[in-house]
Amino acid sequence: DDALGRIAALASLPLDSPALEQALTHPSLANERRGVVHNQRLEFLGDAVLGFCASEELYGAFPDADEGVLTRLRSQLVNADALATWGRHVDLPGVLRVGRGAGGNGLRDSTNALADAVEALIAASYLEAGLDAARRLSAVIVRFGLTLAGPHALRDAKSQLQERLQ
């Protein structure tokens, strides 16, 4: 599958990686099949790795931005909506492994399921390919979010409101 190959390459993982398979496995499938391991533990780790890598990326990319701006920007780029948007961009819904019942409920495209899978993918990349691989994947996600956020992303909410009111 093209999408699976692209996603595996972005995560620096081979197609037959058990961690890749786990990262793409929603709990609904694990509930239906014995021996299948879902992505929630990976999602826990991936959340922390992404937070670190995104902070590092933003710190380097915006040397004049203060802590408040960087914090707001990071939260804008690594929240569930942003991660799910990137997941849709790379066709993650097509490779997400969900249970039979959940598949018909639109779970494959749900914001939370996609965001969890993206974080799990980052953890899989970190565990199997190392921190540099997780950094590269996180940078792709952060830069994609910055592209969507546009030039207003660095301005704080008060400045944006004042600008709109004027």
C-alpha cells in the first residue's frame, strides 16, 4: 500500500515493523482479537517525545520568540486537531487498523483515533529507529502545522484581537 509505505518511510521504519503495526492498531481491534496489541502505550510515550521534539524545533526556528509565544505555538501544533489533520494529509485513515464494528462508525477518521495513532507512530519511530528519527518525523508534523497556521501563528491572541478591532 502506498500510504503505508510513505508513513513507514516518514517514521524511518520497515514495513514489517511490529512497532509500526502496533502504532496503527486502534484498541477496538485489540478488543475483538486476542493477541493483538493496541497503540495506547505507544501513544503515551509518543505524546512526550513529540512535545520535546516540537519544543526543540520551535526553539530553533523562532530565536526571537518568548516562552509564552513558543508555548502557545506548540500547543496549537501538537493538539489533537492538528495531529489528526496531518494524519489525514498522509492518508492515515486508510492504514489505521480498527475493529469491524468501529470501522463502520467513522472511527478510522475520528480526530482522537488519528491523533493517538500519530503520537504512537512517533513513539514507534523513537523506540525502533532512535531519537533522530523521531525528531525528523516530529519536524515534518510541526512544519506541516506551521504551513497551515500561516503568518499569524506567532502573534499572541491579544495582538491579533487588537489588529482585528482596528
